[in-house]
Amino acid sequence: MFIEQPPEFFRRFYPSAVWRMNPDEKKVYLTFDDGPIPEVTPWVLDVLAQKQVQATFFMVGDNVRKHPDIYHQVVAAGHRIGNHTFNHIRGFEYWTDSYLANTHEANRLMQTDLFRPPHGHLRWMQYRVLRRYYRIVMWDVVTRDYSNKLRPPQVLANVMRYARNGSIITFHDSLKSWDTGNLQYALPRAIDFLAEEGYAFGLL
């Protein structure tokens, strides 16, 4: 549960970050990290279009640089874009100036006010500076679709078990999620399950 749904003490490390939306509203928020990837992101867009669901894509700047056409497809479909650094770097492994420079480099391509740190890792000073420029969005449920230790039904089960009012649910439009088969199995079924449970799908 520590990974799939971070406990309250962990959320307190970054008190002004958004971990969950309104708990009194029967609505969930789908997010996708690590794209855009030509082998994966267009498929995700097709699924979302078929299900008539909007989502937020936290993109890696270098992927946007390499695949601007896919970036524009996401924007044209009405989805939200968030910054996920330029090189998908961990905050704990970089000095603040280097981390901020990497983040700002990504935002020159995206021009967004949303930010999600890769792996949820931020030094305190990185967090203090970034919150001046961005709405820092974490998650309430991470599906672990990227894990080769989980089978596709287990990824779906994470959504079914942990989703609740206001949940920010994280999938990954990445090769790791694709190569395991987890994303292809879990995403459409998760959307169907959530809709059947009466959840609306919100946009951050």
C-alpha cells in the first residue's frame, strides 16, 4: 500500500502539493507519466477517445523534443499537459540549481503550470522553489503498470482496490508499461470499472 497509495505521513513531506482532489466529489483524475512515446501514446489517445475520457499527461521534455507531433496530438485532443522534467531525473540525485534548470528547460517546450517530479522525489529547496511556478501534482493511486513483477490483472486490481473519490490515478505511457502488457490490459478495463462504479472523470 505504501507504493500504490502513499500514506499520510509521506504526503506531509510536500504539504502544498496536490495528492488528491475533492474527497466529497465522486470523480477521479487519470494521469499518464513519461511520454510522449510513439509506440504507446497514440494508443492511449485512442482508448481515451473511445471511452470519452480526458486526462493529464506529465511529459518528459526530451520526449517532447523528439516527438513534437505526438505532443501536439495530445494537446489537440483536449488533454492537459504537465512538466515531468527534461530528462526524467530524480530530485534527490541533483543539486537544486541543476534540477531547476532541467525543469525549466522542459517547460520551454510545454508552457504548463503543472509539475510532477519523477518518482515523487524532491529536495526541500527544490520543492520550495518549484511551488512558486507550478501546481505540484503527486498522486493518490499509482497503478504500478511499469512493474515487470506485476501481472496485468494485478495492475487492474490496484485501481479497483484503491480508487476513491478525488483519486489522482497514475498510469505510464512508457515502453516499460507497454512491454509488460500491463497498460494494454489494465487501462481500458480500469476506465470501464470506474465508470460502472459511478465515477466521473475530471481534468486537472
